[in-house]
Amino acid sequence: YALERDSESGTRTCAQISDYARLMWHHQNRTFFFQILVIKDFARLLRYDRAGVIVSEAFRYQKTP
């Protein structure tokens, strides 16, 4: 699923999230790690490994079991 909207703001947000992931790789020796991205009523799960990132579909975190 596409992570960001096709806008300047969405591109900046994606770059910031990618920077956080880059810092994790730089400072910690990990095989993979997860991020949770919360925007208003929605959340996405991101799983990073050395090959890239997998992004879940956005879901309503307060209503999804």
C-alpha cells in the first residue's frame, strides 16, 4: 500500500519516517524492526528489514480488534 499522499507534506512525512528507520539501522544491530504510524484515527504497521519495508493497510486502531 502507498504510505503517503501525493503531496509535498506527504513526501516530507515519508522522508522523516525513513530517516528514523535509517537511524535505527545505524545505531542498533537488528535483523528487522517494526514501527507504528498513527495519524488521527488510523494506524499503519511498518516492518523494516535489510531488503526494504512492508506497510500495512491503514486501519482504525480503536475499532479494529
